[in-house]
Amino acid sequence: MAYLNQVFDHNAPIAVCDSGVGGISVLRALRQEMPKEDFLYFGDSAYAPYGTKTTEEVRERVFSLVEEFRRRGAKACVVACNTATSAAVRALRETYPDYTIVGIEPALKPAVLYVREQERIPGTVVVMATPMTIRNEKFHNLMDRYVDRAHIIPLPCPGLMEFVERGETSGEALTDFIRKLLLPFDKEAVDAIVLGCTHYPFVADAVTSVMGERVKLFEGGPGTARETARRLRVAGLCTDRTGEGHVTIENSLSDEKIALCEHLLSL
Ligand code: DGL
């Protein structure tokens, strides 16, 4: 289908979406990078989790969200979900060439650079992500770029995002769950862990409590925020307001999820 080019207002909000509350870890980085911008955060908790659905289901859902953001005049969209990015970002860019769409990918590059700096050759990097992210071609292409520079182990973590969706970011049950996921790994042999799902930065302390302080954790939010700022500059879409921007939070499931997002954003 062909779309007419739409003109976006440089003072309009930037839409940020995720399957639920996890994208708040990206929103946090976006606000740090661009404090004057307005943001419209949409958490799709009614359809969560994305990571255990089919690629087609998630792609269809993300298309309908982006269509709605455009209709509401959001000047850009950050897909703050590794799973949705892997399922839909390429197709979204082809369908909406006039729109600034930024995705997120597991922060493998900084993790590999880090282990090289430690001179732990080849160095081991575990990538925790959803089953869909790890299955999809986008991740395999990413891994291929670094596979000769570090020992990279993808670890699908079905069930982990649900803890964050429930607001359970600490406690015995969470730590046990993470311990079981990481059981196959020798703590001394792992150098870095990539938190390749935007929900996981909220359980970073629990991961560290299992693996120890020496294992460095990486998340994709800051890199995505820098890339968003760069893309807005290129598109001439940076705000010219002077005060601090506003954040609006919406959720497809419930007001409790909005309250949870506000709480996570305040951490
Ligand atoms: N927050 C999402 C991500 O970054 C996924 C969680 C889900 O399975 O819906 O991959």
C-alpha cells in the first residue's frame, strides 16, 4: 500500500512503545538524552508477552500501534522492545519511509568491546533475550558480526519479563528463577551479560546477585537514545521548546500498569 508523505511537527511528542512496562528502561535513557522532548509511552500489556508469540502476530500488532502514533501526529517512533524490533522494524521502515522509526537491539557490540578490553580472549558474553529475539534473523546477523571476537552464548529467557510486568523486581522467587536460567554457566567463565530485552534492566540487581559483581551487564537503552537524538537532528525534528518535556503514559491493559510504569521511571 502506498502512503502519502505526512509532515510532522518538531514539537510533537516522540512515541515509545513496548509489549508492556519494559520500554520504560529505554524511556529513562531517552529523557536523559533529550530532556526537552515530550514523550508518549505506550505499553501493550494486554498483548504481552510478545516474545513467545509468532513473528507475524507481533508484526501485525506493532504495525497497528505505529499507524495509531502517526494518526495522532507523534513525530517519531521508538520501538523500545527488542522482540518487536526484530519482528517488525525493517517492514515498518519500508512501509513508512517518511517516518523516523528507531528500533533497539541487544547491546552486543559494547559488551564484546568490553571483554576485548579486559584481554579475556576470547571472552564470554551471554545474551539474555526473549525466544523470538534469539530465533529471528536480525539477531543471527548481529551475532555473525561479532562471533570471531568473543564467545557469544544466546540464552532465551521465557517467563522472565512476567516478573517485571507484575512489578516483582526483587525477592526470592525472582532470584531463584534467574539462578535456574543461569545454572549452566560457570560464573568465573562469563565476562559480560547483555540484557537483550527492555524488561531485564529492572532485574539487573538480581542477575548480579546470582553472577557476582565481576560480570558486567549491558543494556541497549542508552545507545538507542543516542541514535534517536541523531535521527531527529538529521530529520530536522528536534524540539525548540526550552522547558522540560512532558511524559504521557498509556497502557492497553490497565491503569495499574501505568502506575507501575511511573514507579519504574522514578527509580
Ligand atoms: N520488552 C521486550 C523486549 O525488549 C519483550 C518482552 C516480551 O516478551 O513481550 O524484547
